[in-house]
Amino acid sequence: MIAKVIVDVPAKQTDRAFDYHIPDHLATVIQPGIRVVVPFGPRKIQGFVVGIHEKSDFDELKEIVEPMDIAPVLNDELLKLGDWLTEHTLSYKISAYQVMLPPALKAKYEKKIKLISPVDDLPEEIRPLFQQKTEVPWEAVTDYLNLLHKEVLNGTLEVVYEVKERVKKKKLKAISPCMNPKELQGILDSLAANAEKQKLVVEYFIDNQKSVELRELVAYLGVTSSTITSLVKKGVLKEEVIEVYRDPYENRTFEKTERLPLTQEQEKAIGPILASIEENRQNVFLLYGVTGSGKTEVYLQSIEQVIKKGKEAIVLVPEISLTPQMVKRFKGRFGDEVAVLHSGLSVGEKYDEWRKIQRKEVKVVVGARSAIFAPFENIGIIIIDEEHETSYKQEDNPRYHARDVAIERSKYHQCPVVLGSATPSLESFARASKGVYQLLSLPKRMNNQALPSVEIVDMREELREGNRSMFSRVLVESLKDRLQKKEQIVLFLNKRGHSSFVMCRDCGYVVNCPYCDISLTYHRFNQQMKCHYCGYESNVPLRCPECNSEHIRYFGTGTQKVEEELGKIIPEARVIRMDVDTTSRKGAHERLLTDFQEGKADILLGTQMIAKGLDFPNITLVGVLSADTMLHLPDFRSSEKTFQLLTQVSGRAGRHELPGEVIIQTYTPEHYSVELAAEQNFDRFFEREMLLRKMHQYPPYYYIALITVSHENVAMVASVTGNITKFVQSKLSKEAHVLGPVASPISRMKNRYRYQCLIKYKREPELNKTLKTILEHYQQEMVSKGLQISIDVNPYIL
Ligand code: ADP
Ligand code: ZN
Ligand code: ZN
């Protein structure tokens, strides 16, 4: 038998499946969806079996070395989904398969050098290396590369790659009884009176016939492991090694929550979802409801119905809102039936959560973007909360959007997809308006709680009145007021495009990264400037390189600066700062939030990461320090993102008994994104923004595709992009607009120049084929000359 295998050839990807002979002893094991180790040139590499055939068009096939799995890691549905991903994102199959699996299953290659002749054939210098063993790790021989290279050519040595699994399964010692309770009773009676401890153990197993972890048993009964060992020796008990899961929530208990009687509005919204579950219908619902309107309860009760039918549920939430509070809501309702997948887990933990799903030991997965590939086989619902979040789009290959994958999977499983949001993406709301998606609304907050009152403060006015600080007078007053009342405050700093940079006050010179086209960000803690794209670091110059002035220093308002200023205005306030610097350690994010919840601070100050999920009763004031910094980015979605963010931040205040107040500081108070976010008026915003999108031919009226070319040589980049642009123009219809070639918004990154070609189109059946042709045409240059061409269909970052 012949296996067709998609191989993981590092550096040189291809979508061709290679034929391998299946050795007889593996005939029953090898099947589609299994990972295998195969020889490829001089190496051994990982591959995925995608088909089994009786014949091959090729002679002299190599043999599969060994399987890496006992059961397929990709089922039929996921293999097909891999084809679909490849097609729609113009990526390679191998990366499509790998993105669907936990990183632990991506093979690690260990490079070694292997002796194949007698050791005496080697030159003397390297003989000692191979005296003891015939294989030496690559790292150990790098001093002798030239010599080794010669010997490899001579055929004395060989470079081998060993495929390594990334994680080990976690194993524990466990104890189980060898006898039934009646026989154990006999043992108990026969034990001498002084064998108290042994009696305890035997009694335990009379009551519990199941195996139990040794450590746990010892702790529970207060015996020593030698007591157990002696019973094992007597043949009463046996010791075994069991495989256990690493549980990221091991030391936590989740209080059971009961379903709430739904409000009339929730009933109305859940009706069509339940009907769709019941009748196995593929529908896409847009559940549009303000924060606090009870969407999550609708999700929970829909999932309950799915579980009752014996099916499974996938719930996606943005990484940033995958807080313990969020996890608690699902684990509290469904307990151990829930697996959780997010980037904070270790590789091993992710793998174990994934295997619980694969082995059908759980019914629900709650996770970030990649959880959309959960290997459930009987999906009854897919829920995407905060569906407008840009983090659902993967920014490297394969550049998929989780929403598209969800819809594709729902067709296979004939199940509903529920997209939830208080500020839906324009794409989704437009589809709902046209009836492509079914719109469900929850217009009111629970208990008719009022939305917080919002005040917009014009910072230009403040400046005119002589206030140069980053805090308006009304914000300072309100801060002092809340401190006095012992209520809590959230201060939000829109970090994007607002990082601190170093500038000369005299001539305006800004220190840029020498390799990328952006300013360096100043970090107070080590007083260094750092490039956020390539990591380049440097000291702040003492004098301006342009005009030699000494007045060169950092500008802008990072969170650290805000904290410092706060200290001057209200030194008595206790502040918790949440940004990339304070949350980089594992668990830090959660600890800071818990501290805040427990009232260990008055003010929570932070960036984007505090915009979501916070639901603390004592927060009565939310301050947005600068609403408009994001408006000026070269991105057609910048108004939409500003509106969403402001609406969301405002939603943090007054979610419980105490009424909330929001103060938004801005330099452009008249901008519709700011005004309408203050009113929480999504409908008006949608109307306004759609007009602009139509005028400028952006989504959702047009689709876009972005081709970015990069290389160290700017002339080459310009000419390749020019050729690509012409080629695309010649292939597409007159309705498509092909813009370019132009330098990208970030025109140089990591010392590579970047040019782009932007395509706006409505319906272009030839588009994918055209784009593929480009990749094929330049394949040679990409491999040999380091040219990079990336194609993003429906890009989220322009
Ligand atoms: P959303 O997901 O739209 O932000 P939630 O589901 O979190 O809204 O609901 C907001 C609050 O209202 C939560 O504290 C939740 O427990 C409560 N809640 C939701 N549905 C009901 C209900 N039917 N009866 C009583 N309380 C509810
Ligand atoms: Zn200067
Ligand atoms: Zn850089």
C-alpha cells in the first residue's frame, strides 16, 4: 500500500503530496490524518498522511519510517478544512494542518551528525568527537564545520534530522486493588492488630475499587508510601503508571451556577437559536446587544441545549477577555465538561486540553482564535463573542479569520453560528441588514440599568484655559470625588500610536529605528529606546544628531508617565498599572485584576487590555485620557475601531447598583466616532460609516486583498511590485480597482523595503488563481534571493 504524504520541508514548502510505501507491519496503523516520520533527501521529517492508495505513478518509493500517532490527529472534516484553508488563504497545506493542531504536535527537528564509516577514516582532529558514540548533536560540532563538510561529501559522515515530539505526556504513579471488596475484607481480618496503617489502606479500597494517585492516597490517609509498598508486595494492591492531564485550573474550584430564568427579551433572542439547534440547521445569527444585556446567559443556555442533544460547543472569546472571570462563567455552569485554550497556557497544558477534546472527555471548549479548530466531531453550536474583534484574524500564514472558519465548519456540522457583539463589525451588521445573517437584539441592559452618563471634554479648550496637564479639570475633580467615596476608577490610555518617542525640542528631530520606518519607543525602566518591530535597542543621545541641541528628550504619554503625573496630582491614590511591561510574567495579568477587585487599589490604569471583561461592582468612574489617537492611523477601520473601543470602555462603569460616569478627553470632540460612542449609538454610527465606506470603496461594499513585497534592495521591490500590479490589472475585470505600486505605510521593516499593491473588488472569480500564479511565478526568487511576497485576502491591518 502507498501513503500520500504532505511533508514539512523546512524552508521550501510545497503542496505536492509525496508517495511513500507503507511497510507491512504498519499496514493497519497508517491512515489519513496521522502524522508520520518519512525520509526526505538526507533528512527525516514530519509529514501528514492525506490518503491511502494501492498504486503509485512512481517507482522505487521510500518507506515510511514510523507513525507519530496511534490515532489520526486530523479527522476527515479537518483534512477537508485544511484544503479549504489552503485555497482561501493562499497558504500551504502543511501550515494549514499545523495551525489546526496544538503547537506540541508540530515536530521539532534535532540536527545531528552521524558517523557511517569506521572512526579511523576520519581526520584526527574530529576523531575524538565520535570515539564514544556514532551520533553527535549539531551544536557540539559547529567549531569543525569545514572539516565536517568535507567528510560529508566523502561519505564518511552524514547529517541526520531527528523528529522530536515537543512535550512528554505527564505520568503519575497510581495504586489500585488486585482483589474485590470481599477478598479485601478477608485480608483486613487477617492483618495483625498493630498493622493500623495497612488496615486503613485496605479499608479504603474496600470502599473504593478505582485506582488512585499514590501521592494523593498517602496524603489522604496519612500513611507512608512504604505501607503501600508492603501491600503491593503481598499482592493485595498493584502499582501502575497512569497518564494524567496538566490542568491549568487545578487548584481552583468553580462554584456551580444555575441557569437564570430568562427575561422576555432573552427568550425572544434564544428562540431561533434553539430551533436551529433542534432542527440541525445551519444558520448564522448576529446577537446584537449592549454590554450587560445578558448575551452570555443566552450562550450558556444554548450550549445546555446542545449538550442535552449529545453534541458539542465551541465558544470563542478574544484572548484579552479570556479572564478567570470569563472562564468561571462557563466552568461554573458546565464544570469539568469545559476545556479552555488560550495563549497563557504552557505548550503541555494546551496539548492536554486539546486531547481532552479529541478524546471526547469534554463537551465545551472556550478559547481564543485557534480554538475554532477544536477536533470535536459532533458540533452543535459555534459562538463567537465580541465578533468585531480584530484578533480573530490571524496575521501570519495561514491568514484566516475565525469567523469564516466557523461558518465553514457549521456547514459541515449543520449547526448554528452565533456572533455576539455590542458593536458588531460593519461586515456582519451589513450582512444582518441584508438578511444573510439573522439579527437578534438585546437592546437593554439587565434590570433596565441605565447606561453610564458620558461627558466629552475638549482638551483644546483646556489648553486655552492654561491647563497643560494630561488631566482635564473635570477629570481631576471626579477622581478626587471617587477617592473620597472609596469607589473605584478605571483610567484608560489608548496606547496605539501614542507611545513615547524621543524628540528634539529645537529642531523636531525624532529618533527612528535604523532598520524600520518607525520611531523608537522610550522605556523608562531602563532608559533605553526600543524598536517595537525588530527589537533594536539604543541609548538616548545626549545631543541631537541633527542640530546638536541638548534639548532632546522623550515625549508622549505612556502609562508610566500617566502614573507619575497621577502621583503629583493625587499622591494618596493607590494605582495599579496594567500594560505590556507589568503583565509580561505568567499570571501577572490575573493577579493585578484580583488585587484591584479586592480593593487593594483605587485606580486601575491601563491600555487596551483593560477595555474588556472587567465587571467589578465598585467601578463608578471611567476616564479615557485620549480618545482620538487611533483616529489618525492610516487605516480605513480607524473610526470603527475608535468607536468600538470607546463604547467598550464606557461599558465598564456602573454595571451594578452604583451609577456610572464616563469622562472622555479628546482633541476632536466633533468627530462622529467620539460623539456617537458617547451616546452608545451604534445604529447612527453604522449609517455614517457605511456612507463613507461606500464612497471610498472599502469593505463591506468591496472586498480587498493586499499584496506586500519586501526585500533589502529597494529597486528590486519597486520593480517586482510594479510587475505584479500590471499583471493583476491585466487579469481582473474593469470593476476591480488595482492600486499601486506604492510604498507600504511602514515602508521599511527589519531593514527590508516594503511596497504594496491593493486590490478592491466585488466579485472576481479569477482572483485566487491570479494570486496563486504570482506566488508560483516568483517562487524561485523567493527561495534563492530572499524576496518575500505576502498576500492577505481581507487584511485587517493595512
Ligand atoms: P453580556 O454578556 O451581554 O455582557 P451578561 O450575560 O454578562 O451580559 O449579563 C449581565 C449581568 O446580568 C450578569 O451579571 C448576569 O449574571 C445577569 N443576568 C443575565 N441574564 C439574567 C437573567 N435572565 N436574570 C437575571 N440576571 C441575569
Ligand atoms: Zn535637533
Ligand atoms: Zn526596527
